[in-house]
Amino acid sequence: MKVSILPASSPDNRLALVRHLAETLVTAAAGGAALGLVGVPAGWLSGSILAVAGSSLAGRPLLIPTQLMRAIFVLIGTSLGAVVTPETLHGMATYPLSIAVLIVAMAVISVSGAGYLRLVHQWDDVDAYLAAAPGGMSQVLALGAELGGDLRAIAIVQSIRVVVIAVGLPAGLSLLGLVGHAAPRITGALSLQVLDELAILVAASTIVAIIA
């Protein structure tokens, strides 16, 4: 297969990048909707991951520009930080032993998984550690992008972990009869005050992200 390399400033190249980006976003939206609308836990996330990963493995030229990826990371970081409340910190202080055990377990999982990938599959240190690191996939990919890791390899391993957690864990808990039904969430109407506060939150998060 012959691949033509176009200059970065070429209109044809820019148009191709826009098409690839549009295909990536449409693929992610379709995959997320396919699982999210049928009620799969974390379906919007896992569905988009599976759809984009499958299309990429099938040879589709999918991409997310670096600057757009960073903007998305800022929004994800904002949403994650917004869930931390005084009640969250109080809950952590209430169960110090559980938090300590969790920290130890995360360290053991990270070191064991990274060691397996490093010794058995000959991955380099950065890719092995990031692929084995528990936690948010978006944060891991952000670190991989900054550290020059193999994002495809890291994303594949992390995607499997996300699918196991998002699909396998709820199914297992349901089979054991341990899944309850959460009370419906009551949210207020979208007002100008809420939009103003959201704009301030996003602006502050963006400034801190740029500094960091």
C-alpha cells in the first residue's frame, strides 16, 4: 500500500485530518450510545472505547489532535475534581485502615502488572507501568502522551481493564444478588447562575492545567 505524505500546511492534508477526526468522534458517539442507551453500566465510556479501538484495529485512520486531547483532559479533570466534597474527605477520614489497605493493594497491582509486562513481554518501563496502573484511563493516557509512551498498547490493556470493571463486575455482583437500585437523583434546573459557576470552574481548571 502506497502512502502519500502531504505537507502539514497542505489544504488536502488539513481536510484529511478533519475527516479522520470526524470519523473518530462519530465512531465513539455511536459506540457509546449503543451501550449507554441500553443501560450497560458505564456504557457511554466502555462503548466508545470498544468502538474506537475496534475500528482502529480494523485499519481505520482514527485520530485525536494533541491540543484537542489536552482540552478533553482538562474537562475530565474538572469533572473528577468536582465530585470531591467535604463529605468525601470526611468519609476518607472515617475509614483510615481501608484507605491504607487500598493504597497497598494499588501499589502491589501496579508493580506486579508492570513487572509481568516488562519481563514476559519485553515492554519498556513507561509503557509497562502505565498499562498496569489502576485508576482512570484518561489520566493514564494523558501521562502516556506527555511521557512519549506507546498509547495504542497502553490503551488496549487499559481498555480490557475498563471493560472487565464496567461490564464484568456489575454482572458478577448481579449474579450474586448484591446489586441494589439507587434512588433517582434530583437535580436542579439549569440556570444562568449554574452556567456562570460552570464557566468559572472551567476557566480556573484550564489556567491551573496550563501552569501544571
